[in-house]
Amino acid sequence: MKGWNEFEIGSVLFPFNEDGVQAQGKMREERSYTENSSRSASVAHWRVQKPVHNHDHCINCFFCWVYCPDSSILAKDDQMSGVDYVHCKGCGVCVSVCPTNPKSLLMFDENEANEEALKQWPQKEEKQK
Amino acid sequence: MALKYELSKVEVWDGNMAASHALRQAQVDVVAAYPITPSTPIVQNYGKFLSDGYIDGEFVMVESEHAAMSACVGAGAAGGRVATATSSQGFALMVEVLYQASGMRIPLVLNLVNRALAAPLNVNGDHSDMYLSRDTGWISLCAYNPQEAYDFNLMAFKIAEDLRVRIPVIVNQDGFICSHTAQNVAPLSDEEAYEFIGEYKQKNAMLDFSKPITYGAQAEEDWHFEHKAQLHHDLMNSHVVIEEVFDLFAKKTGRKYNIVEKYDMDDAEVVIVALGTTVETARVAAKKIREEGIKAGVVSLRTLRPFPYKLVAEALKDVKAIAMLDRSSPAGAMGMLFNEVGVAVLQNSTKKPILSNYIYGLGGRDMTQENLLQIYRDLDANAKANKLTHPTQQFIGLRGKKMAFN
Ligand code: SF4
Ligand code: SF4
């Protein structure tokens, strides 16, 4: 582990191992991130509840992606593909903006397994007259 | 290219104008500022220099002092030379962002024209805002008159930007007494001043796309402590560079500054320690009281941060009685100078001088010669009795019943 005298001053982080211009020309998966870039390091210690995503109801509207303050909504092949739990702080914003019925994202206890959470998914709510 | 400003050998400038010219000569890339009395003319003059073509940089008008410092931090992180000015409440509003600047090691220069903090509302000078800056991780320099406000601004850039330091710097001057009092100021020419400060050396500029960086990332308990320790270490060692810059400036101009300034200290037995414009008034009082046979001296600081413990102790090692003059509400304690100078003296010297604390001049209340002579007489009585002959903390120049503590 590094000591105080081994850091770059100004608590700056270098995200890439390679030249930045090069790295930015690559897809995210192919970039080589430094060990202490904020992409590699977990910053989610304080989460007590986590959002769980349910594919069955999701319409891929990407509201959650737009609103997440930590860029923690993952997307693959134009589809919402889950949550990045290394960065998600558990704020629940994604859940409240999700427009489907029932919601495609719901908050569960941090230590609940995702498969268990999916089994408990609520039914469609009746419209109130 | 900015136009060259023709200056005379001696200009009649107040402290604000002196600071404005120093910022102009430093060819600052970005000044972001919000006006507040008594620092307003610094950025107002600067804006005029800009519109008259004497400046190449950007002037950003923002909606608050918090925004001003935020814009400065952003521009500094992007890789520019940056400065601003403020006072009092505006400074208080900035404080949150000051920690970002020092933590990110951005070499900003902030002119702090010292003024009281409300309530009650007051636009006049005292050191409340200066004292509010003390834990922000900035270097804090003190100028006592317009010439020094000019000189310290030039030196501030050189100190802040030195790669061994890389810490933002505050230049303090007293509201109105210094900022609005016109005096003779001997400036450097534009070329000389710029040559003295030197080209800005970027470090980890955000606009360097070949080496992207993240500023202000989260650290939590994992690394926060280490980062703060690093800043403290570098601040404590910054006096080496500060002294080098003082020496270089003396070579260039003949004006020699010291981290701890001593006046009549060769044989002094009773000493006043003060900051700001009061230092000059105290020097006059020391001279006068020597006619009464009292061996008086004055010790003052140029760096409030880093606090020069060793040098203060060295300057005060042979004296019998010391009064620390604090121009800020002690707010439930002894004044700051009392605490810090007192500890420096007691830790580093074998003799135990008699220490006292005077609170004075809040909200612009005058500090008169009579007040200062009275303090010297008190100190003389302490020295002769070899003990305190009055309470440790007294308020001087205050109306109503005498106020004293301990
Ligand atoms: S809970 Fe908050 S941080 Fe986590 S994915 Fe949802 S919006 Fe983002
Ligand atoms: S907001 Fe809900 S429906 Fe829209 S993409 Fe996100 S999870 Fe799917």
C-alpha cells in the first residue's frame, strides 16, 4: 500500500495506463485502466440498499441511464443490461424514474441475492379510478 | 498581445490599485470575481485594464463568491494562471471551495482585503476573515501597506507556482487602512515583473488530453488522511521556497522581507506581536516609548500559514514580556496569535516570558498610539514584577466597563 509521500500531489488520479488520446479511441472494455482510477476502485461502500433490474418488464427507455448521478447503469447492444455495483451508491433515483408498471428497477436489501429479489417482483398495479 | 502599461518610477496607488497592477503584470489567464467591499476595486481596476487592452486573459463575472472560487478552481485545474479577490462575508462564502483548491494543489492567488464578519454588518477592517482562512490549507501572506500589497502579489505567484510548493496563496491587506489609502508605490516595469514571476508551469492540466486525469475524486477513509498529511507536510516545508523568493525579490528591488519581521529587537525586553497595518503604528509607538527608557520592540509575521514556530521563538527568545495583539473576536478563547505565538515561545525557549493577549480594533475601531503606549507600559510593569500584573486577556479601545479574562 502506498504511503502519503508516494502520491501524486493534488490527489489527482490517472485513469489510463496508456496515452490518453489512444485510450479514448478504444471501446471501454479494451482500455487499460490504472489500478487506482476511479473506474477500477470501488466507491460504493456506503450503499445499504441496491437497485435490482428486471429484464422482463424493461422497455429500454434509458430514463435510469440519464438520471443516475454515478453513471452506474450498464448498457449493452442498445439494451439496459443491469447495474454497476462497483459505483452505484444506492440512491434510488433510477427506481423512481423508471416508468414501467410494475417498475423494472426496485430497491432491495444490499445482502439479498438478485435471483431472490427477482422472485419477489410485484404484479402489475391496477390503475386507480 | 496585451498593450504595455507605462508606469512611472513611483506611482501613487492605494493597496487595491497596487494589487490590480500586480495581477495585470502577472498576465493572469483567468480572473473570476464577485465584488465585495473593500476588495471591489481590485477586480474593478482589473476589468478596466482588460477592456483597455492591457490584459490578454479572461475575466469571468459570476453570481457569488462561491461561484468565483469554483470558477477559479476549474480554470486552475484546466491549466491556467488564476487569481481573484474578496473580503469578509464573500470570503466566508468561498471557504468551502478553498479546501478544494488547496487539496487539488492549484496555485491560485487570492487577494483577501481583511474586513470584519457580521453580525452586526460592518464593512470596515479587522482580521476576522484572515483568521477564518487559517485551516484551509492555503499559504497566507501579510502585507502592511500598498507597496507591500504589490510586492507580495508578485511573490505570491512565484511561491504558489513553484513545483516544490504548488499550494494556493492568500495575500492579506487591511481593509481601508491599506486598501484605500494612497501611498507612494515603486513598481517594477511590466517586463521586469513578468520576468520575476516567470512563465506559468502547468502540472497535471485537465486540458492535456494526452494524459487525462481525475480531479477531486472520492477517497474516504482509505486515502483521505494520507492526502491531507501530504498537504500539511508540503505547507510546513514551503517556508524554504518562501525565503528563496523573498531573497530573489530583494536582489531585484532592494526590498528585503523576512518571514518574521523584527523591529528594534536587538535589546528589546518588552515586545508587541501584531499583524497588518497595526505593525507600522506599533513601530512608531515602540520608538516613542524608548524615550521613557522602556526597551520596546515589535515582532510581526509575513506568513500566518505556514506558521513560523522556530523563527518566532528565535525572535522572542531573550525578551521578558510579550503582548499578542489579535484583531479578531476571540470567540470563547484566547486570541489566535496568543495561542500560536505563545506555544512557539514556550516550546522552543528555556526562559519563560510573561505572555498577554490584547483584543483590539474590531470592525474598524482605531488602534491609537495611546493604546499602544499603554500596552508597552503594561508590559514593562510585567517585566519588572516578573509576573502578570493584569489579566491575561484584555480588550483595548472598547467602550463600557473594562473587559478582561483569566
Ligand atoms: S441507485 Fe442511484 S446510483 Fe445506483 S444505479 Fe440507481 S440512480 Fe444510479
Ligand atoms: S428506466 Fe426502467 S424501463 Fe427505462 S431502461 Fe431503466 S429499467 Fe428499463
